[in-house]
Amino acid sequence: MRLDGKVALITGSASGIGEACATLFAQEGASVAAADISEDGAVRTAATVSEAGGKSIAITGDVTSKPECERMVEETVAEFGSVDILVNSAGITPRYVPADLPFDEKWDRVIDVNLKGSMLMSYFASEKMKEKGSGSIVNLASIIGLVGYTHGMGLSDGFNPYPHSKGGIVQMTRDMGVTFARTGVRVNALCPGFAYTALTKTLTEDPEARERLENLHPMGRLGEPMEIAHAALFLASDEASFITGACLPVDGGYTAQ
Ligand SMILES: NC(=O)c1ccc[n+]([C@@H]2O[C@H](COP(=O)([O-])OP(=O)(O)OC[C@H]3O[C@@H](n4cnc5c(N)ncnc54)[C@H](O)[C@@H]3O)[C@@H](O)[C@H]2O)c1
């Protein structure tokens, strides 16, 4: 098994890509700390992993809170003895923020969850990893961290914090990747194209918008969470031992156009 003996802490594990990572990593032998702001969701994912024969605990926590990030890492270490893998999959789009908030407060909220949350979790997890002399952090950036937002879909007016947060994750990944390079801690990011998850539900439930979105990807479809989890598995595993600071598109050809 590719993650035998490893401990993986996965944020955003109640849904979508994080949930798929929790399931897949446990199948590959990892002990999984399934973290999410949704207590029910984290418990559900941990139960699914355990029922399938994996080792898992549920951790409830908000990645925007520094003390909660520290606690999530400490709980993982207390239960399983280390944190070898961190997947930063907790994320939101502006539609998760109250619509009547001023645009700058919406911006703060999305940046806090997506960018600051990934930074805080990486801060506390990397401390443990450096002590051990090994570890792998996998961030969830996006194609929208590499290129401008989807032209013609009306998804951004240039002030949408989502692409700004994902571009920040790309650069954070490169910076941490090179800075930690001699500590044994690798830091990489995935840049998924649009995927069929709760995050994109408002787009995909409208058949016309869904078709337009699918056609923006050369493969003519969106990604499945498990397709993205498989790329995360590779980056998390020792098979990627010479890869750090990399941002890997998993996008059906979107950024190759
Ligand atoms: N789905 C896509 O099309 C797509 C594409 C590119 C990148 N991504 C990124 O991948 C990651 C996972 O996306 P997904 O599609 O699986 O989303 P999702 O909505 O299915 O899951 C996100 C999870 O994050 C949790 N979460 C939200 N705020 C949190 C907080 N403050 N603290 C802790 N947990 C919190 C939610 O409860 C949810 O379980 C996100 O960072 C997203 O931006 C998604």
C-alpha cells in the first residue's frame, strides 16, 4: 500500500475532494484525521473510513482560527503519533458568504478560509513534520490560480476573491516548497479544473451552464473528486519524493489550451 504507516490530516474532509482523499488514503494504508468545520460531516467521513476497515478519527475545526488549527494538528498527533501528510482541502467560494456583505468583507472571508486557512494549517503541521524530518503538504489551488476566471461565464468582475485566493495558494506552495526543501518536508499543490462537487452545484444544476462549463474543458466534462484525490495521493506518497513547490493541473486539458 502506498501510504502504509503514514498519518494524513485532511481538512474539508466532509465533502467533495477532501472526502475522496480521506477514503482513498485510508484504502492505501494511511491513518486519517478527517477534519471539517461541519462536525456531522467529519464524523460521517471518519465513520465511512472506519466501516471500510481504515483507521480514522473525526476532528471538528475552523481553518480560519489559529488556535483551532493548532488543536487539529495536536489532536492528530495525540491520536496517531505524527502528522505525515496534510491535505488543505477546506475551501469556499463567495456564494458561501452572506450576499449583503460589502465586497471587501466578502473578499476577506474567502481569503481567510482558502488562503489563510491553508497557511495556518501548514504552519502547525510543518512544525511537526520538520521535527520528524519528513512530511508532505498538498494544497488545493485551482486552474483559476493559474489563469484568469472563465471568460464569458459571468463568474468574476475582477474582484472575485476566489481566483485571488487560489493564485495566493500557488505562490505559497512555491515559496514553502523551496524554503522547506532541505527539511524533508515537501509542499505541492493541485490545480483542479471544475469538478462535480457541492462547491460547483449552483453551476452544474443548471443544464445550460453545466454544458457550457463542461465544454470549456477539452475533455468535454468536469472532474470527479476521486480523479483529483488520485493526484493528491501521488503527491502525498513517497513516489513524489523529488517533487516540491510544484502546482499540478488536474483539469481535463483546461490550462493547456
Ligand atoms: N470543485 C471544484 O470545481 C474545485 C476546483 C478547483 C479547486 N477546488 C478546491 O478544492 C477544495 C475542495 O473543494 P470541493 O469541491 O471538494 O468543495 P466542497 O464544498 O465539496 O468541500 C469543502 C469542504 O470544506 C469545508 N469547509 C469550509 N469552510 C471551512 C472552514 N472554515 N474550516 C474547515 N472546513 C471548512 C466544508 O464544510 C466542506 O466540507 C477547495 O479548496 C476548492 O476551492 C475545487
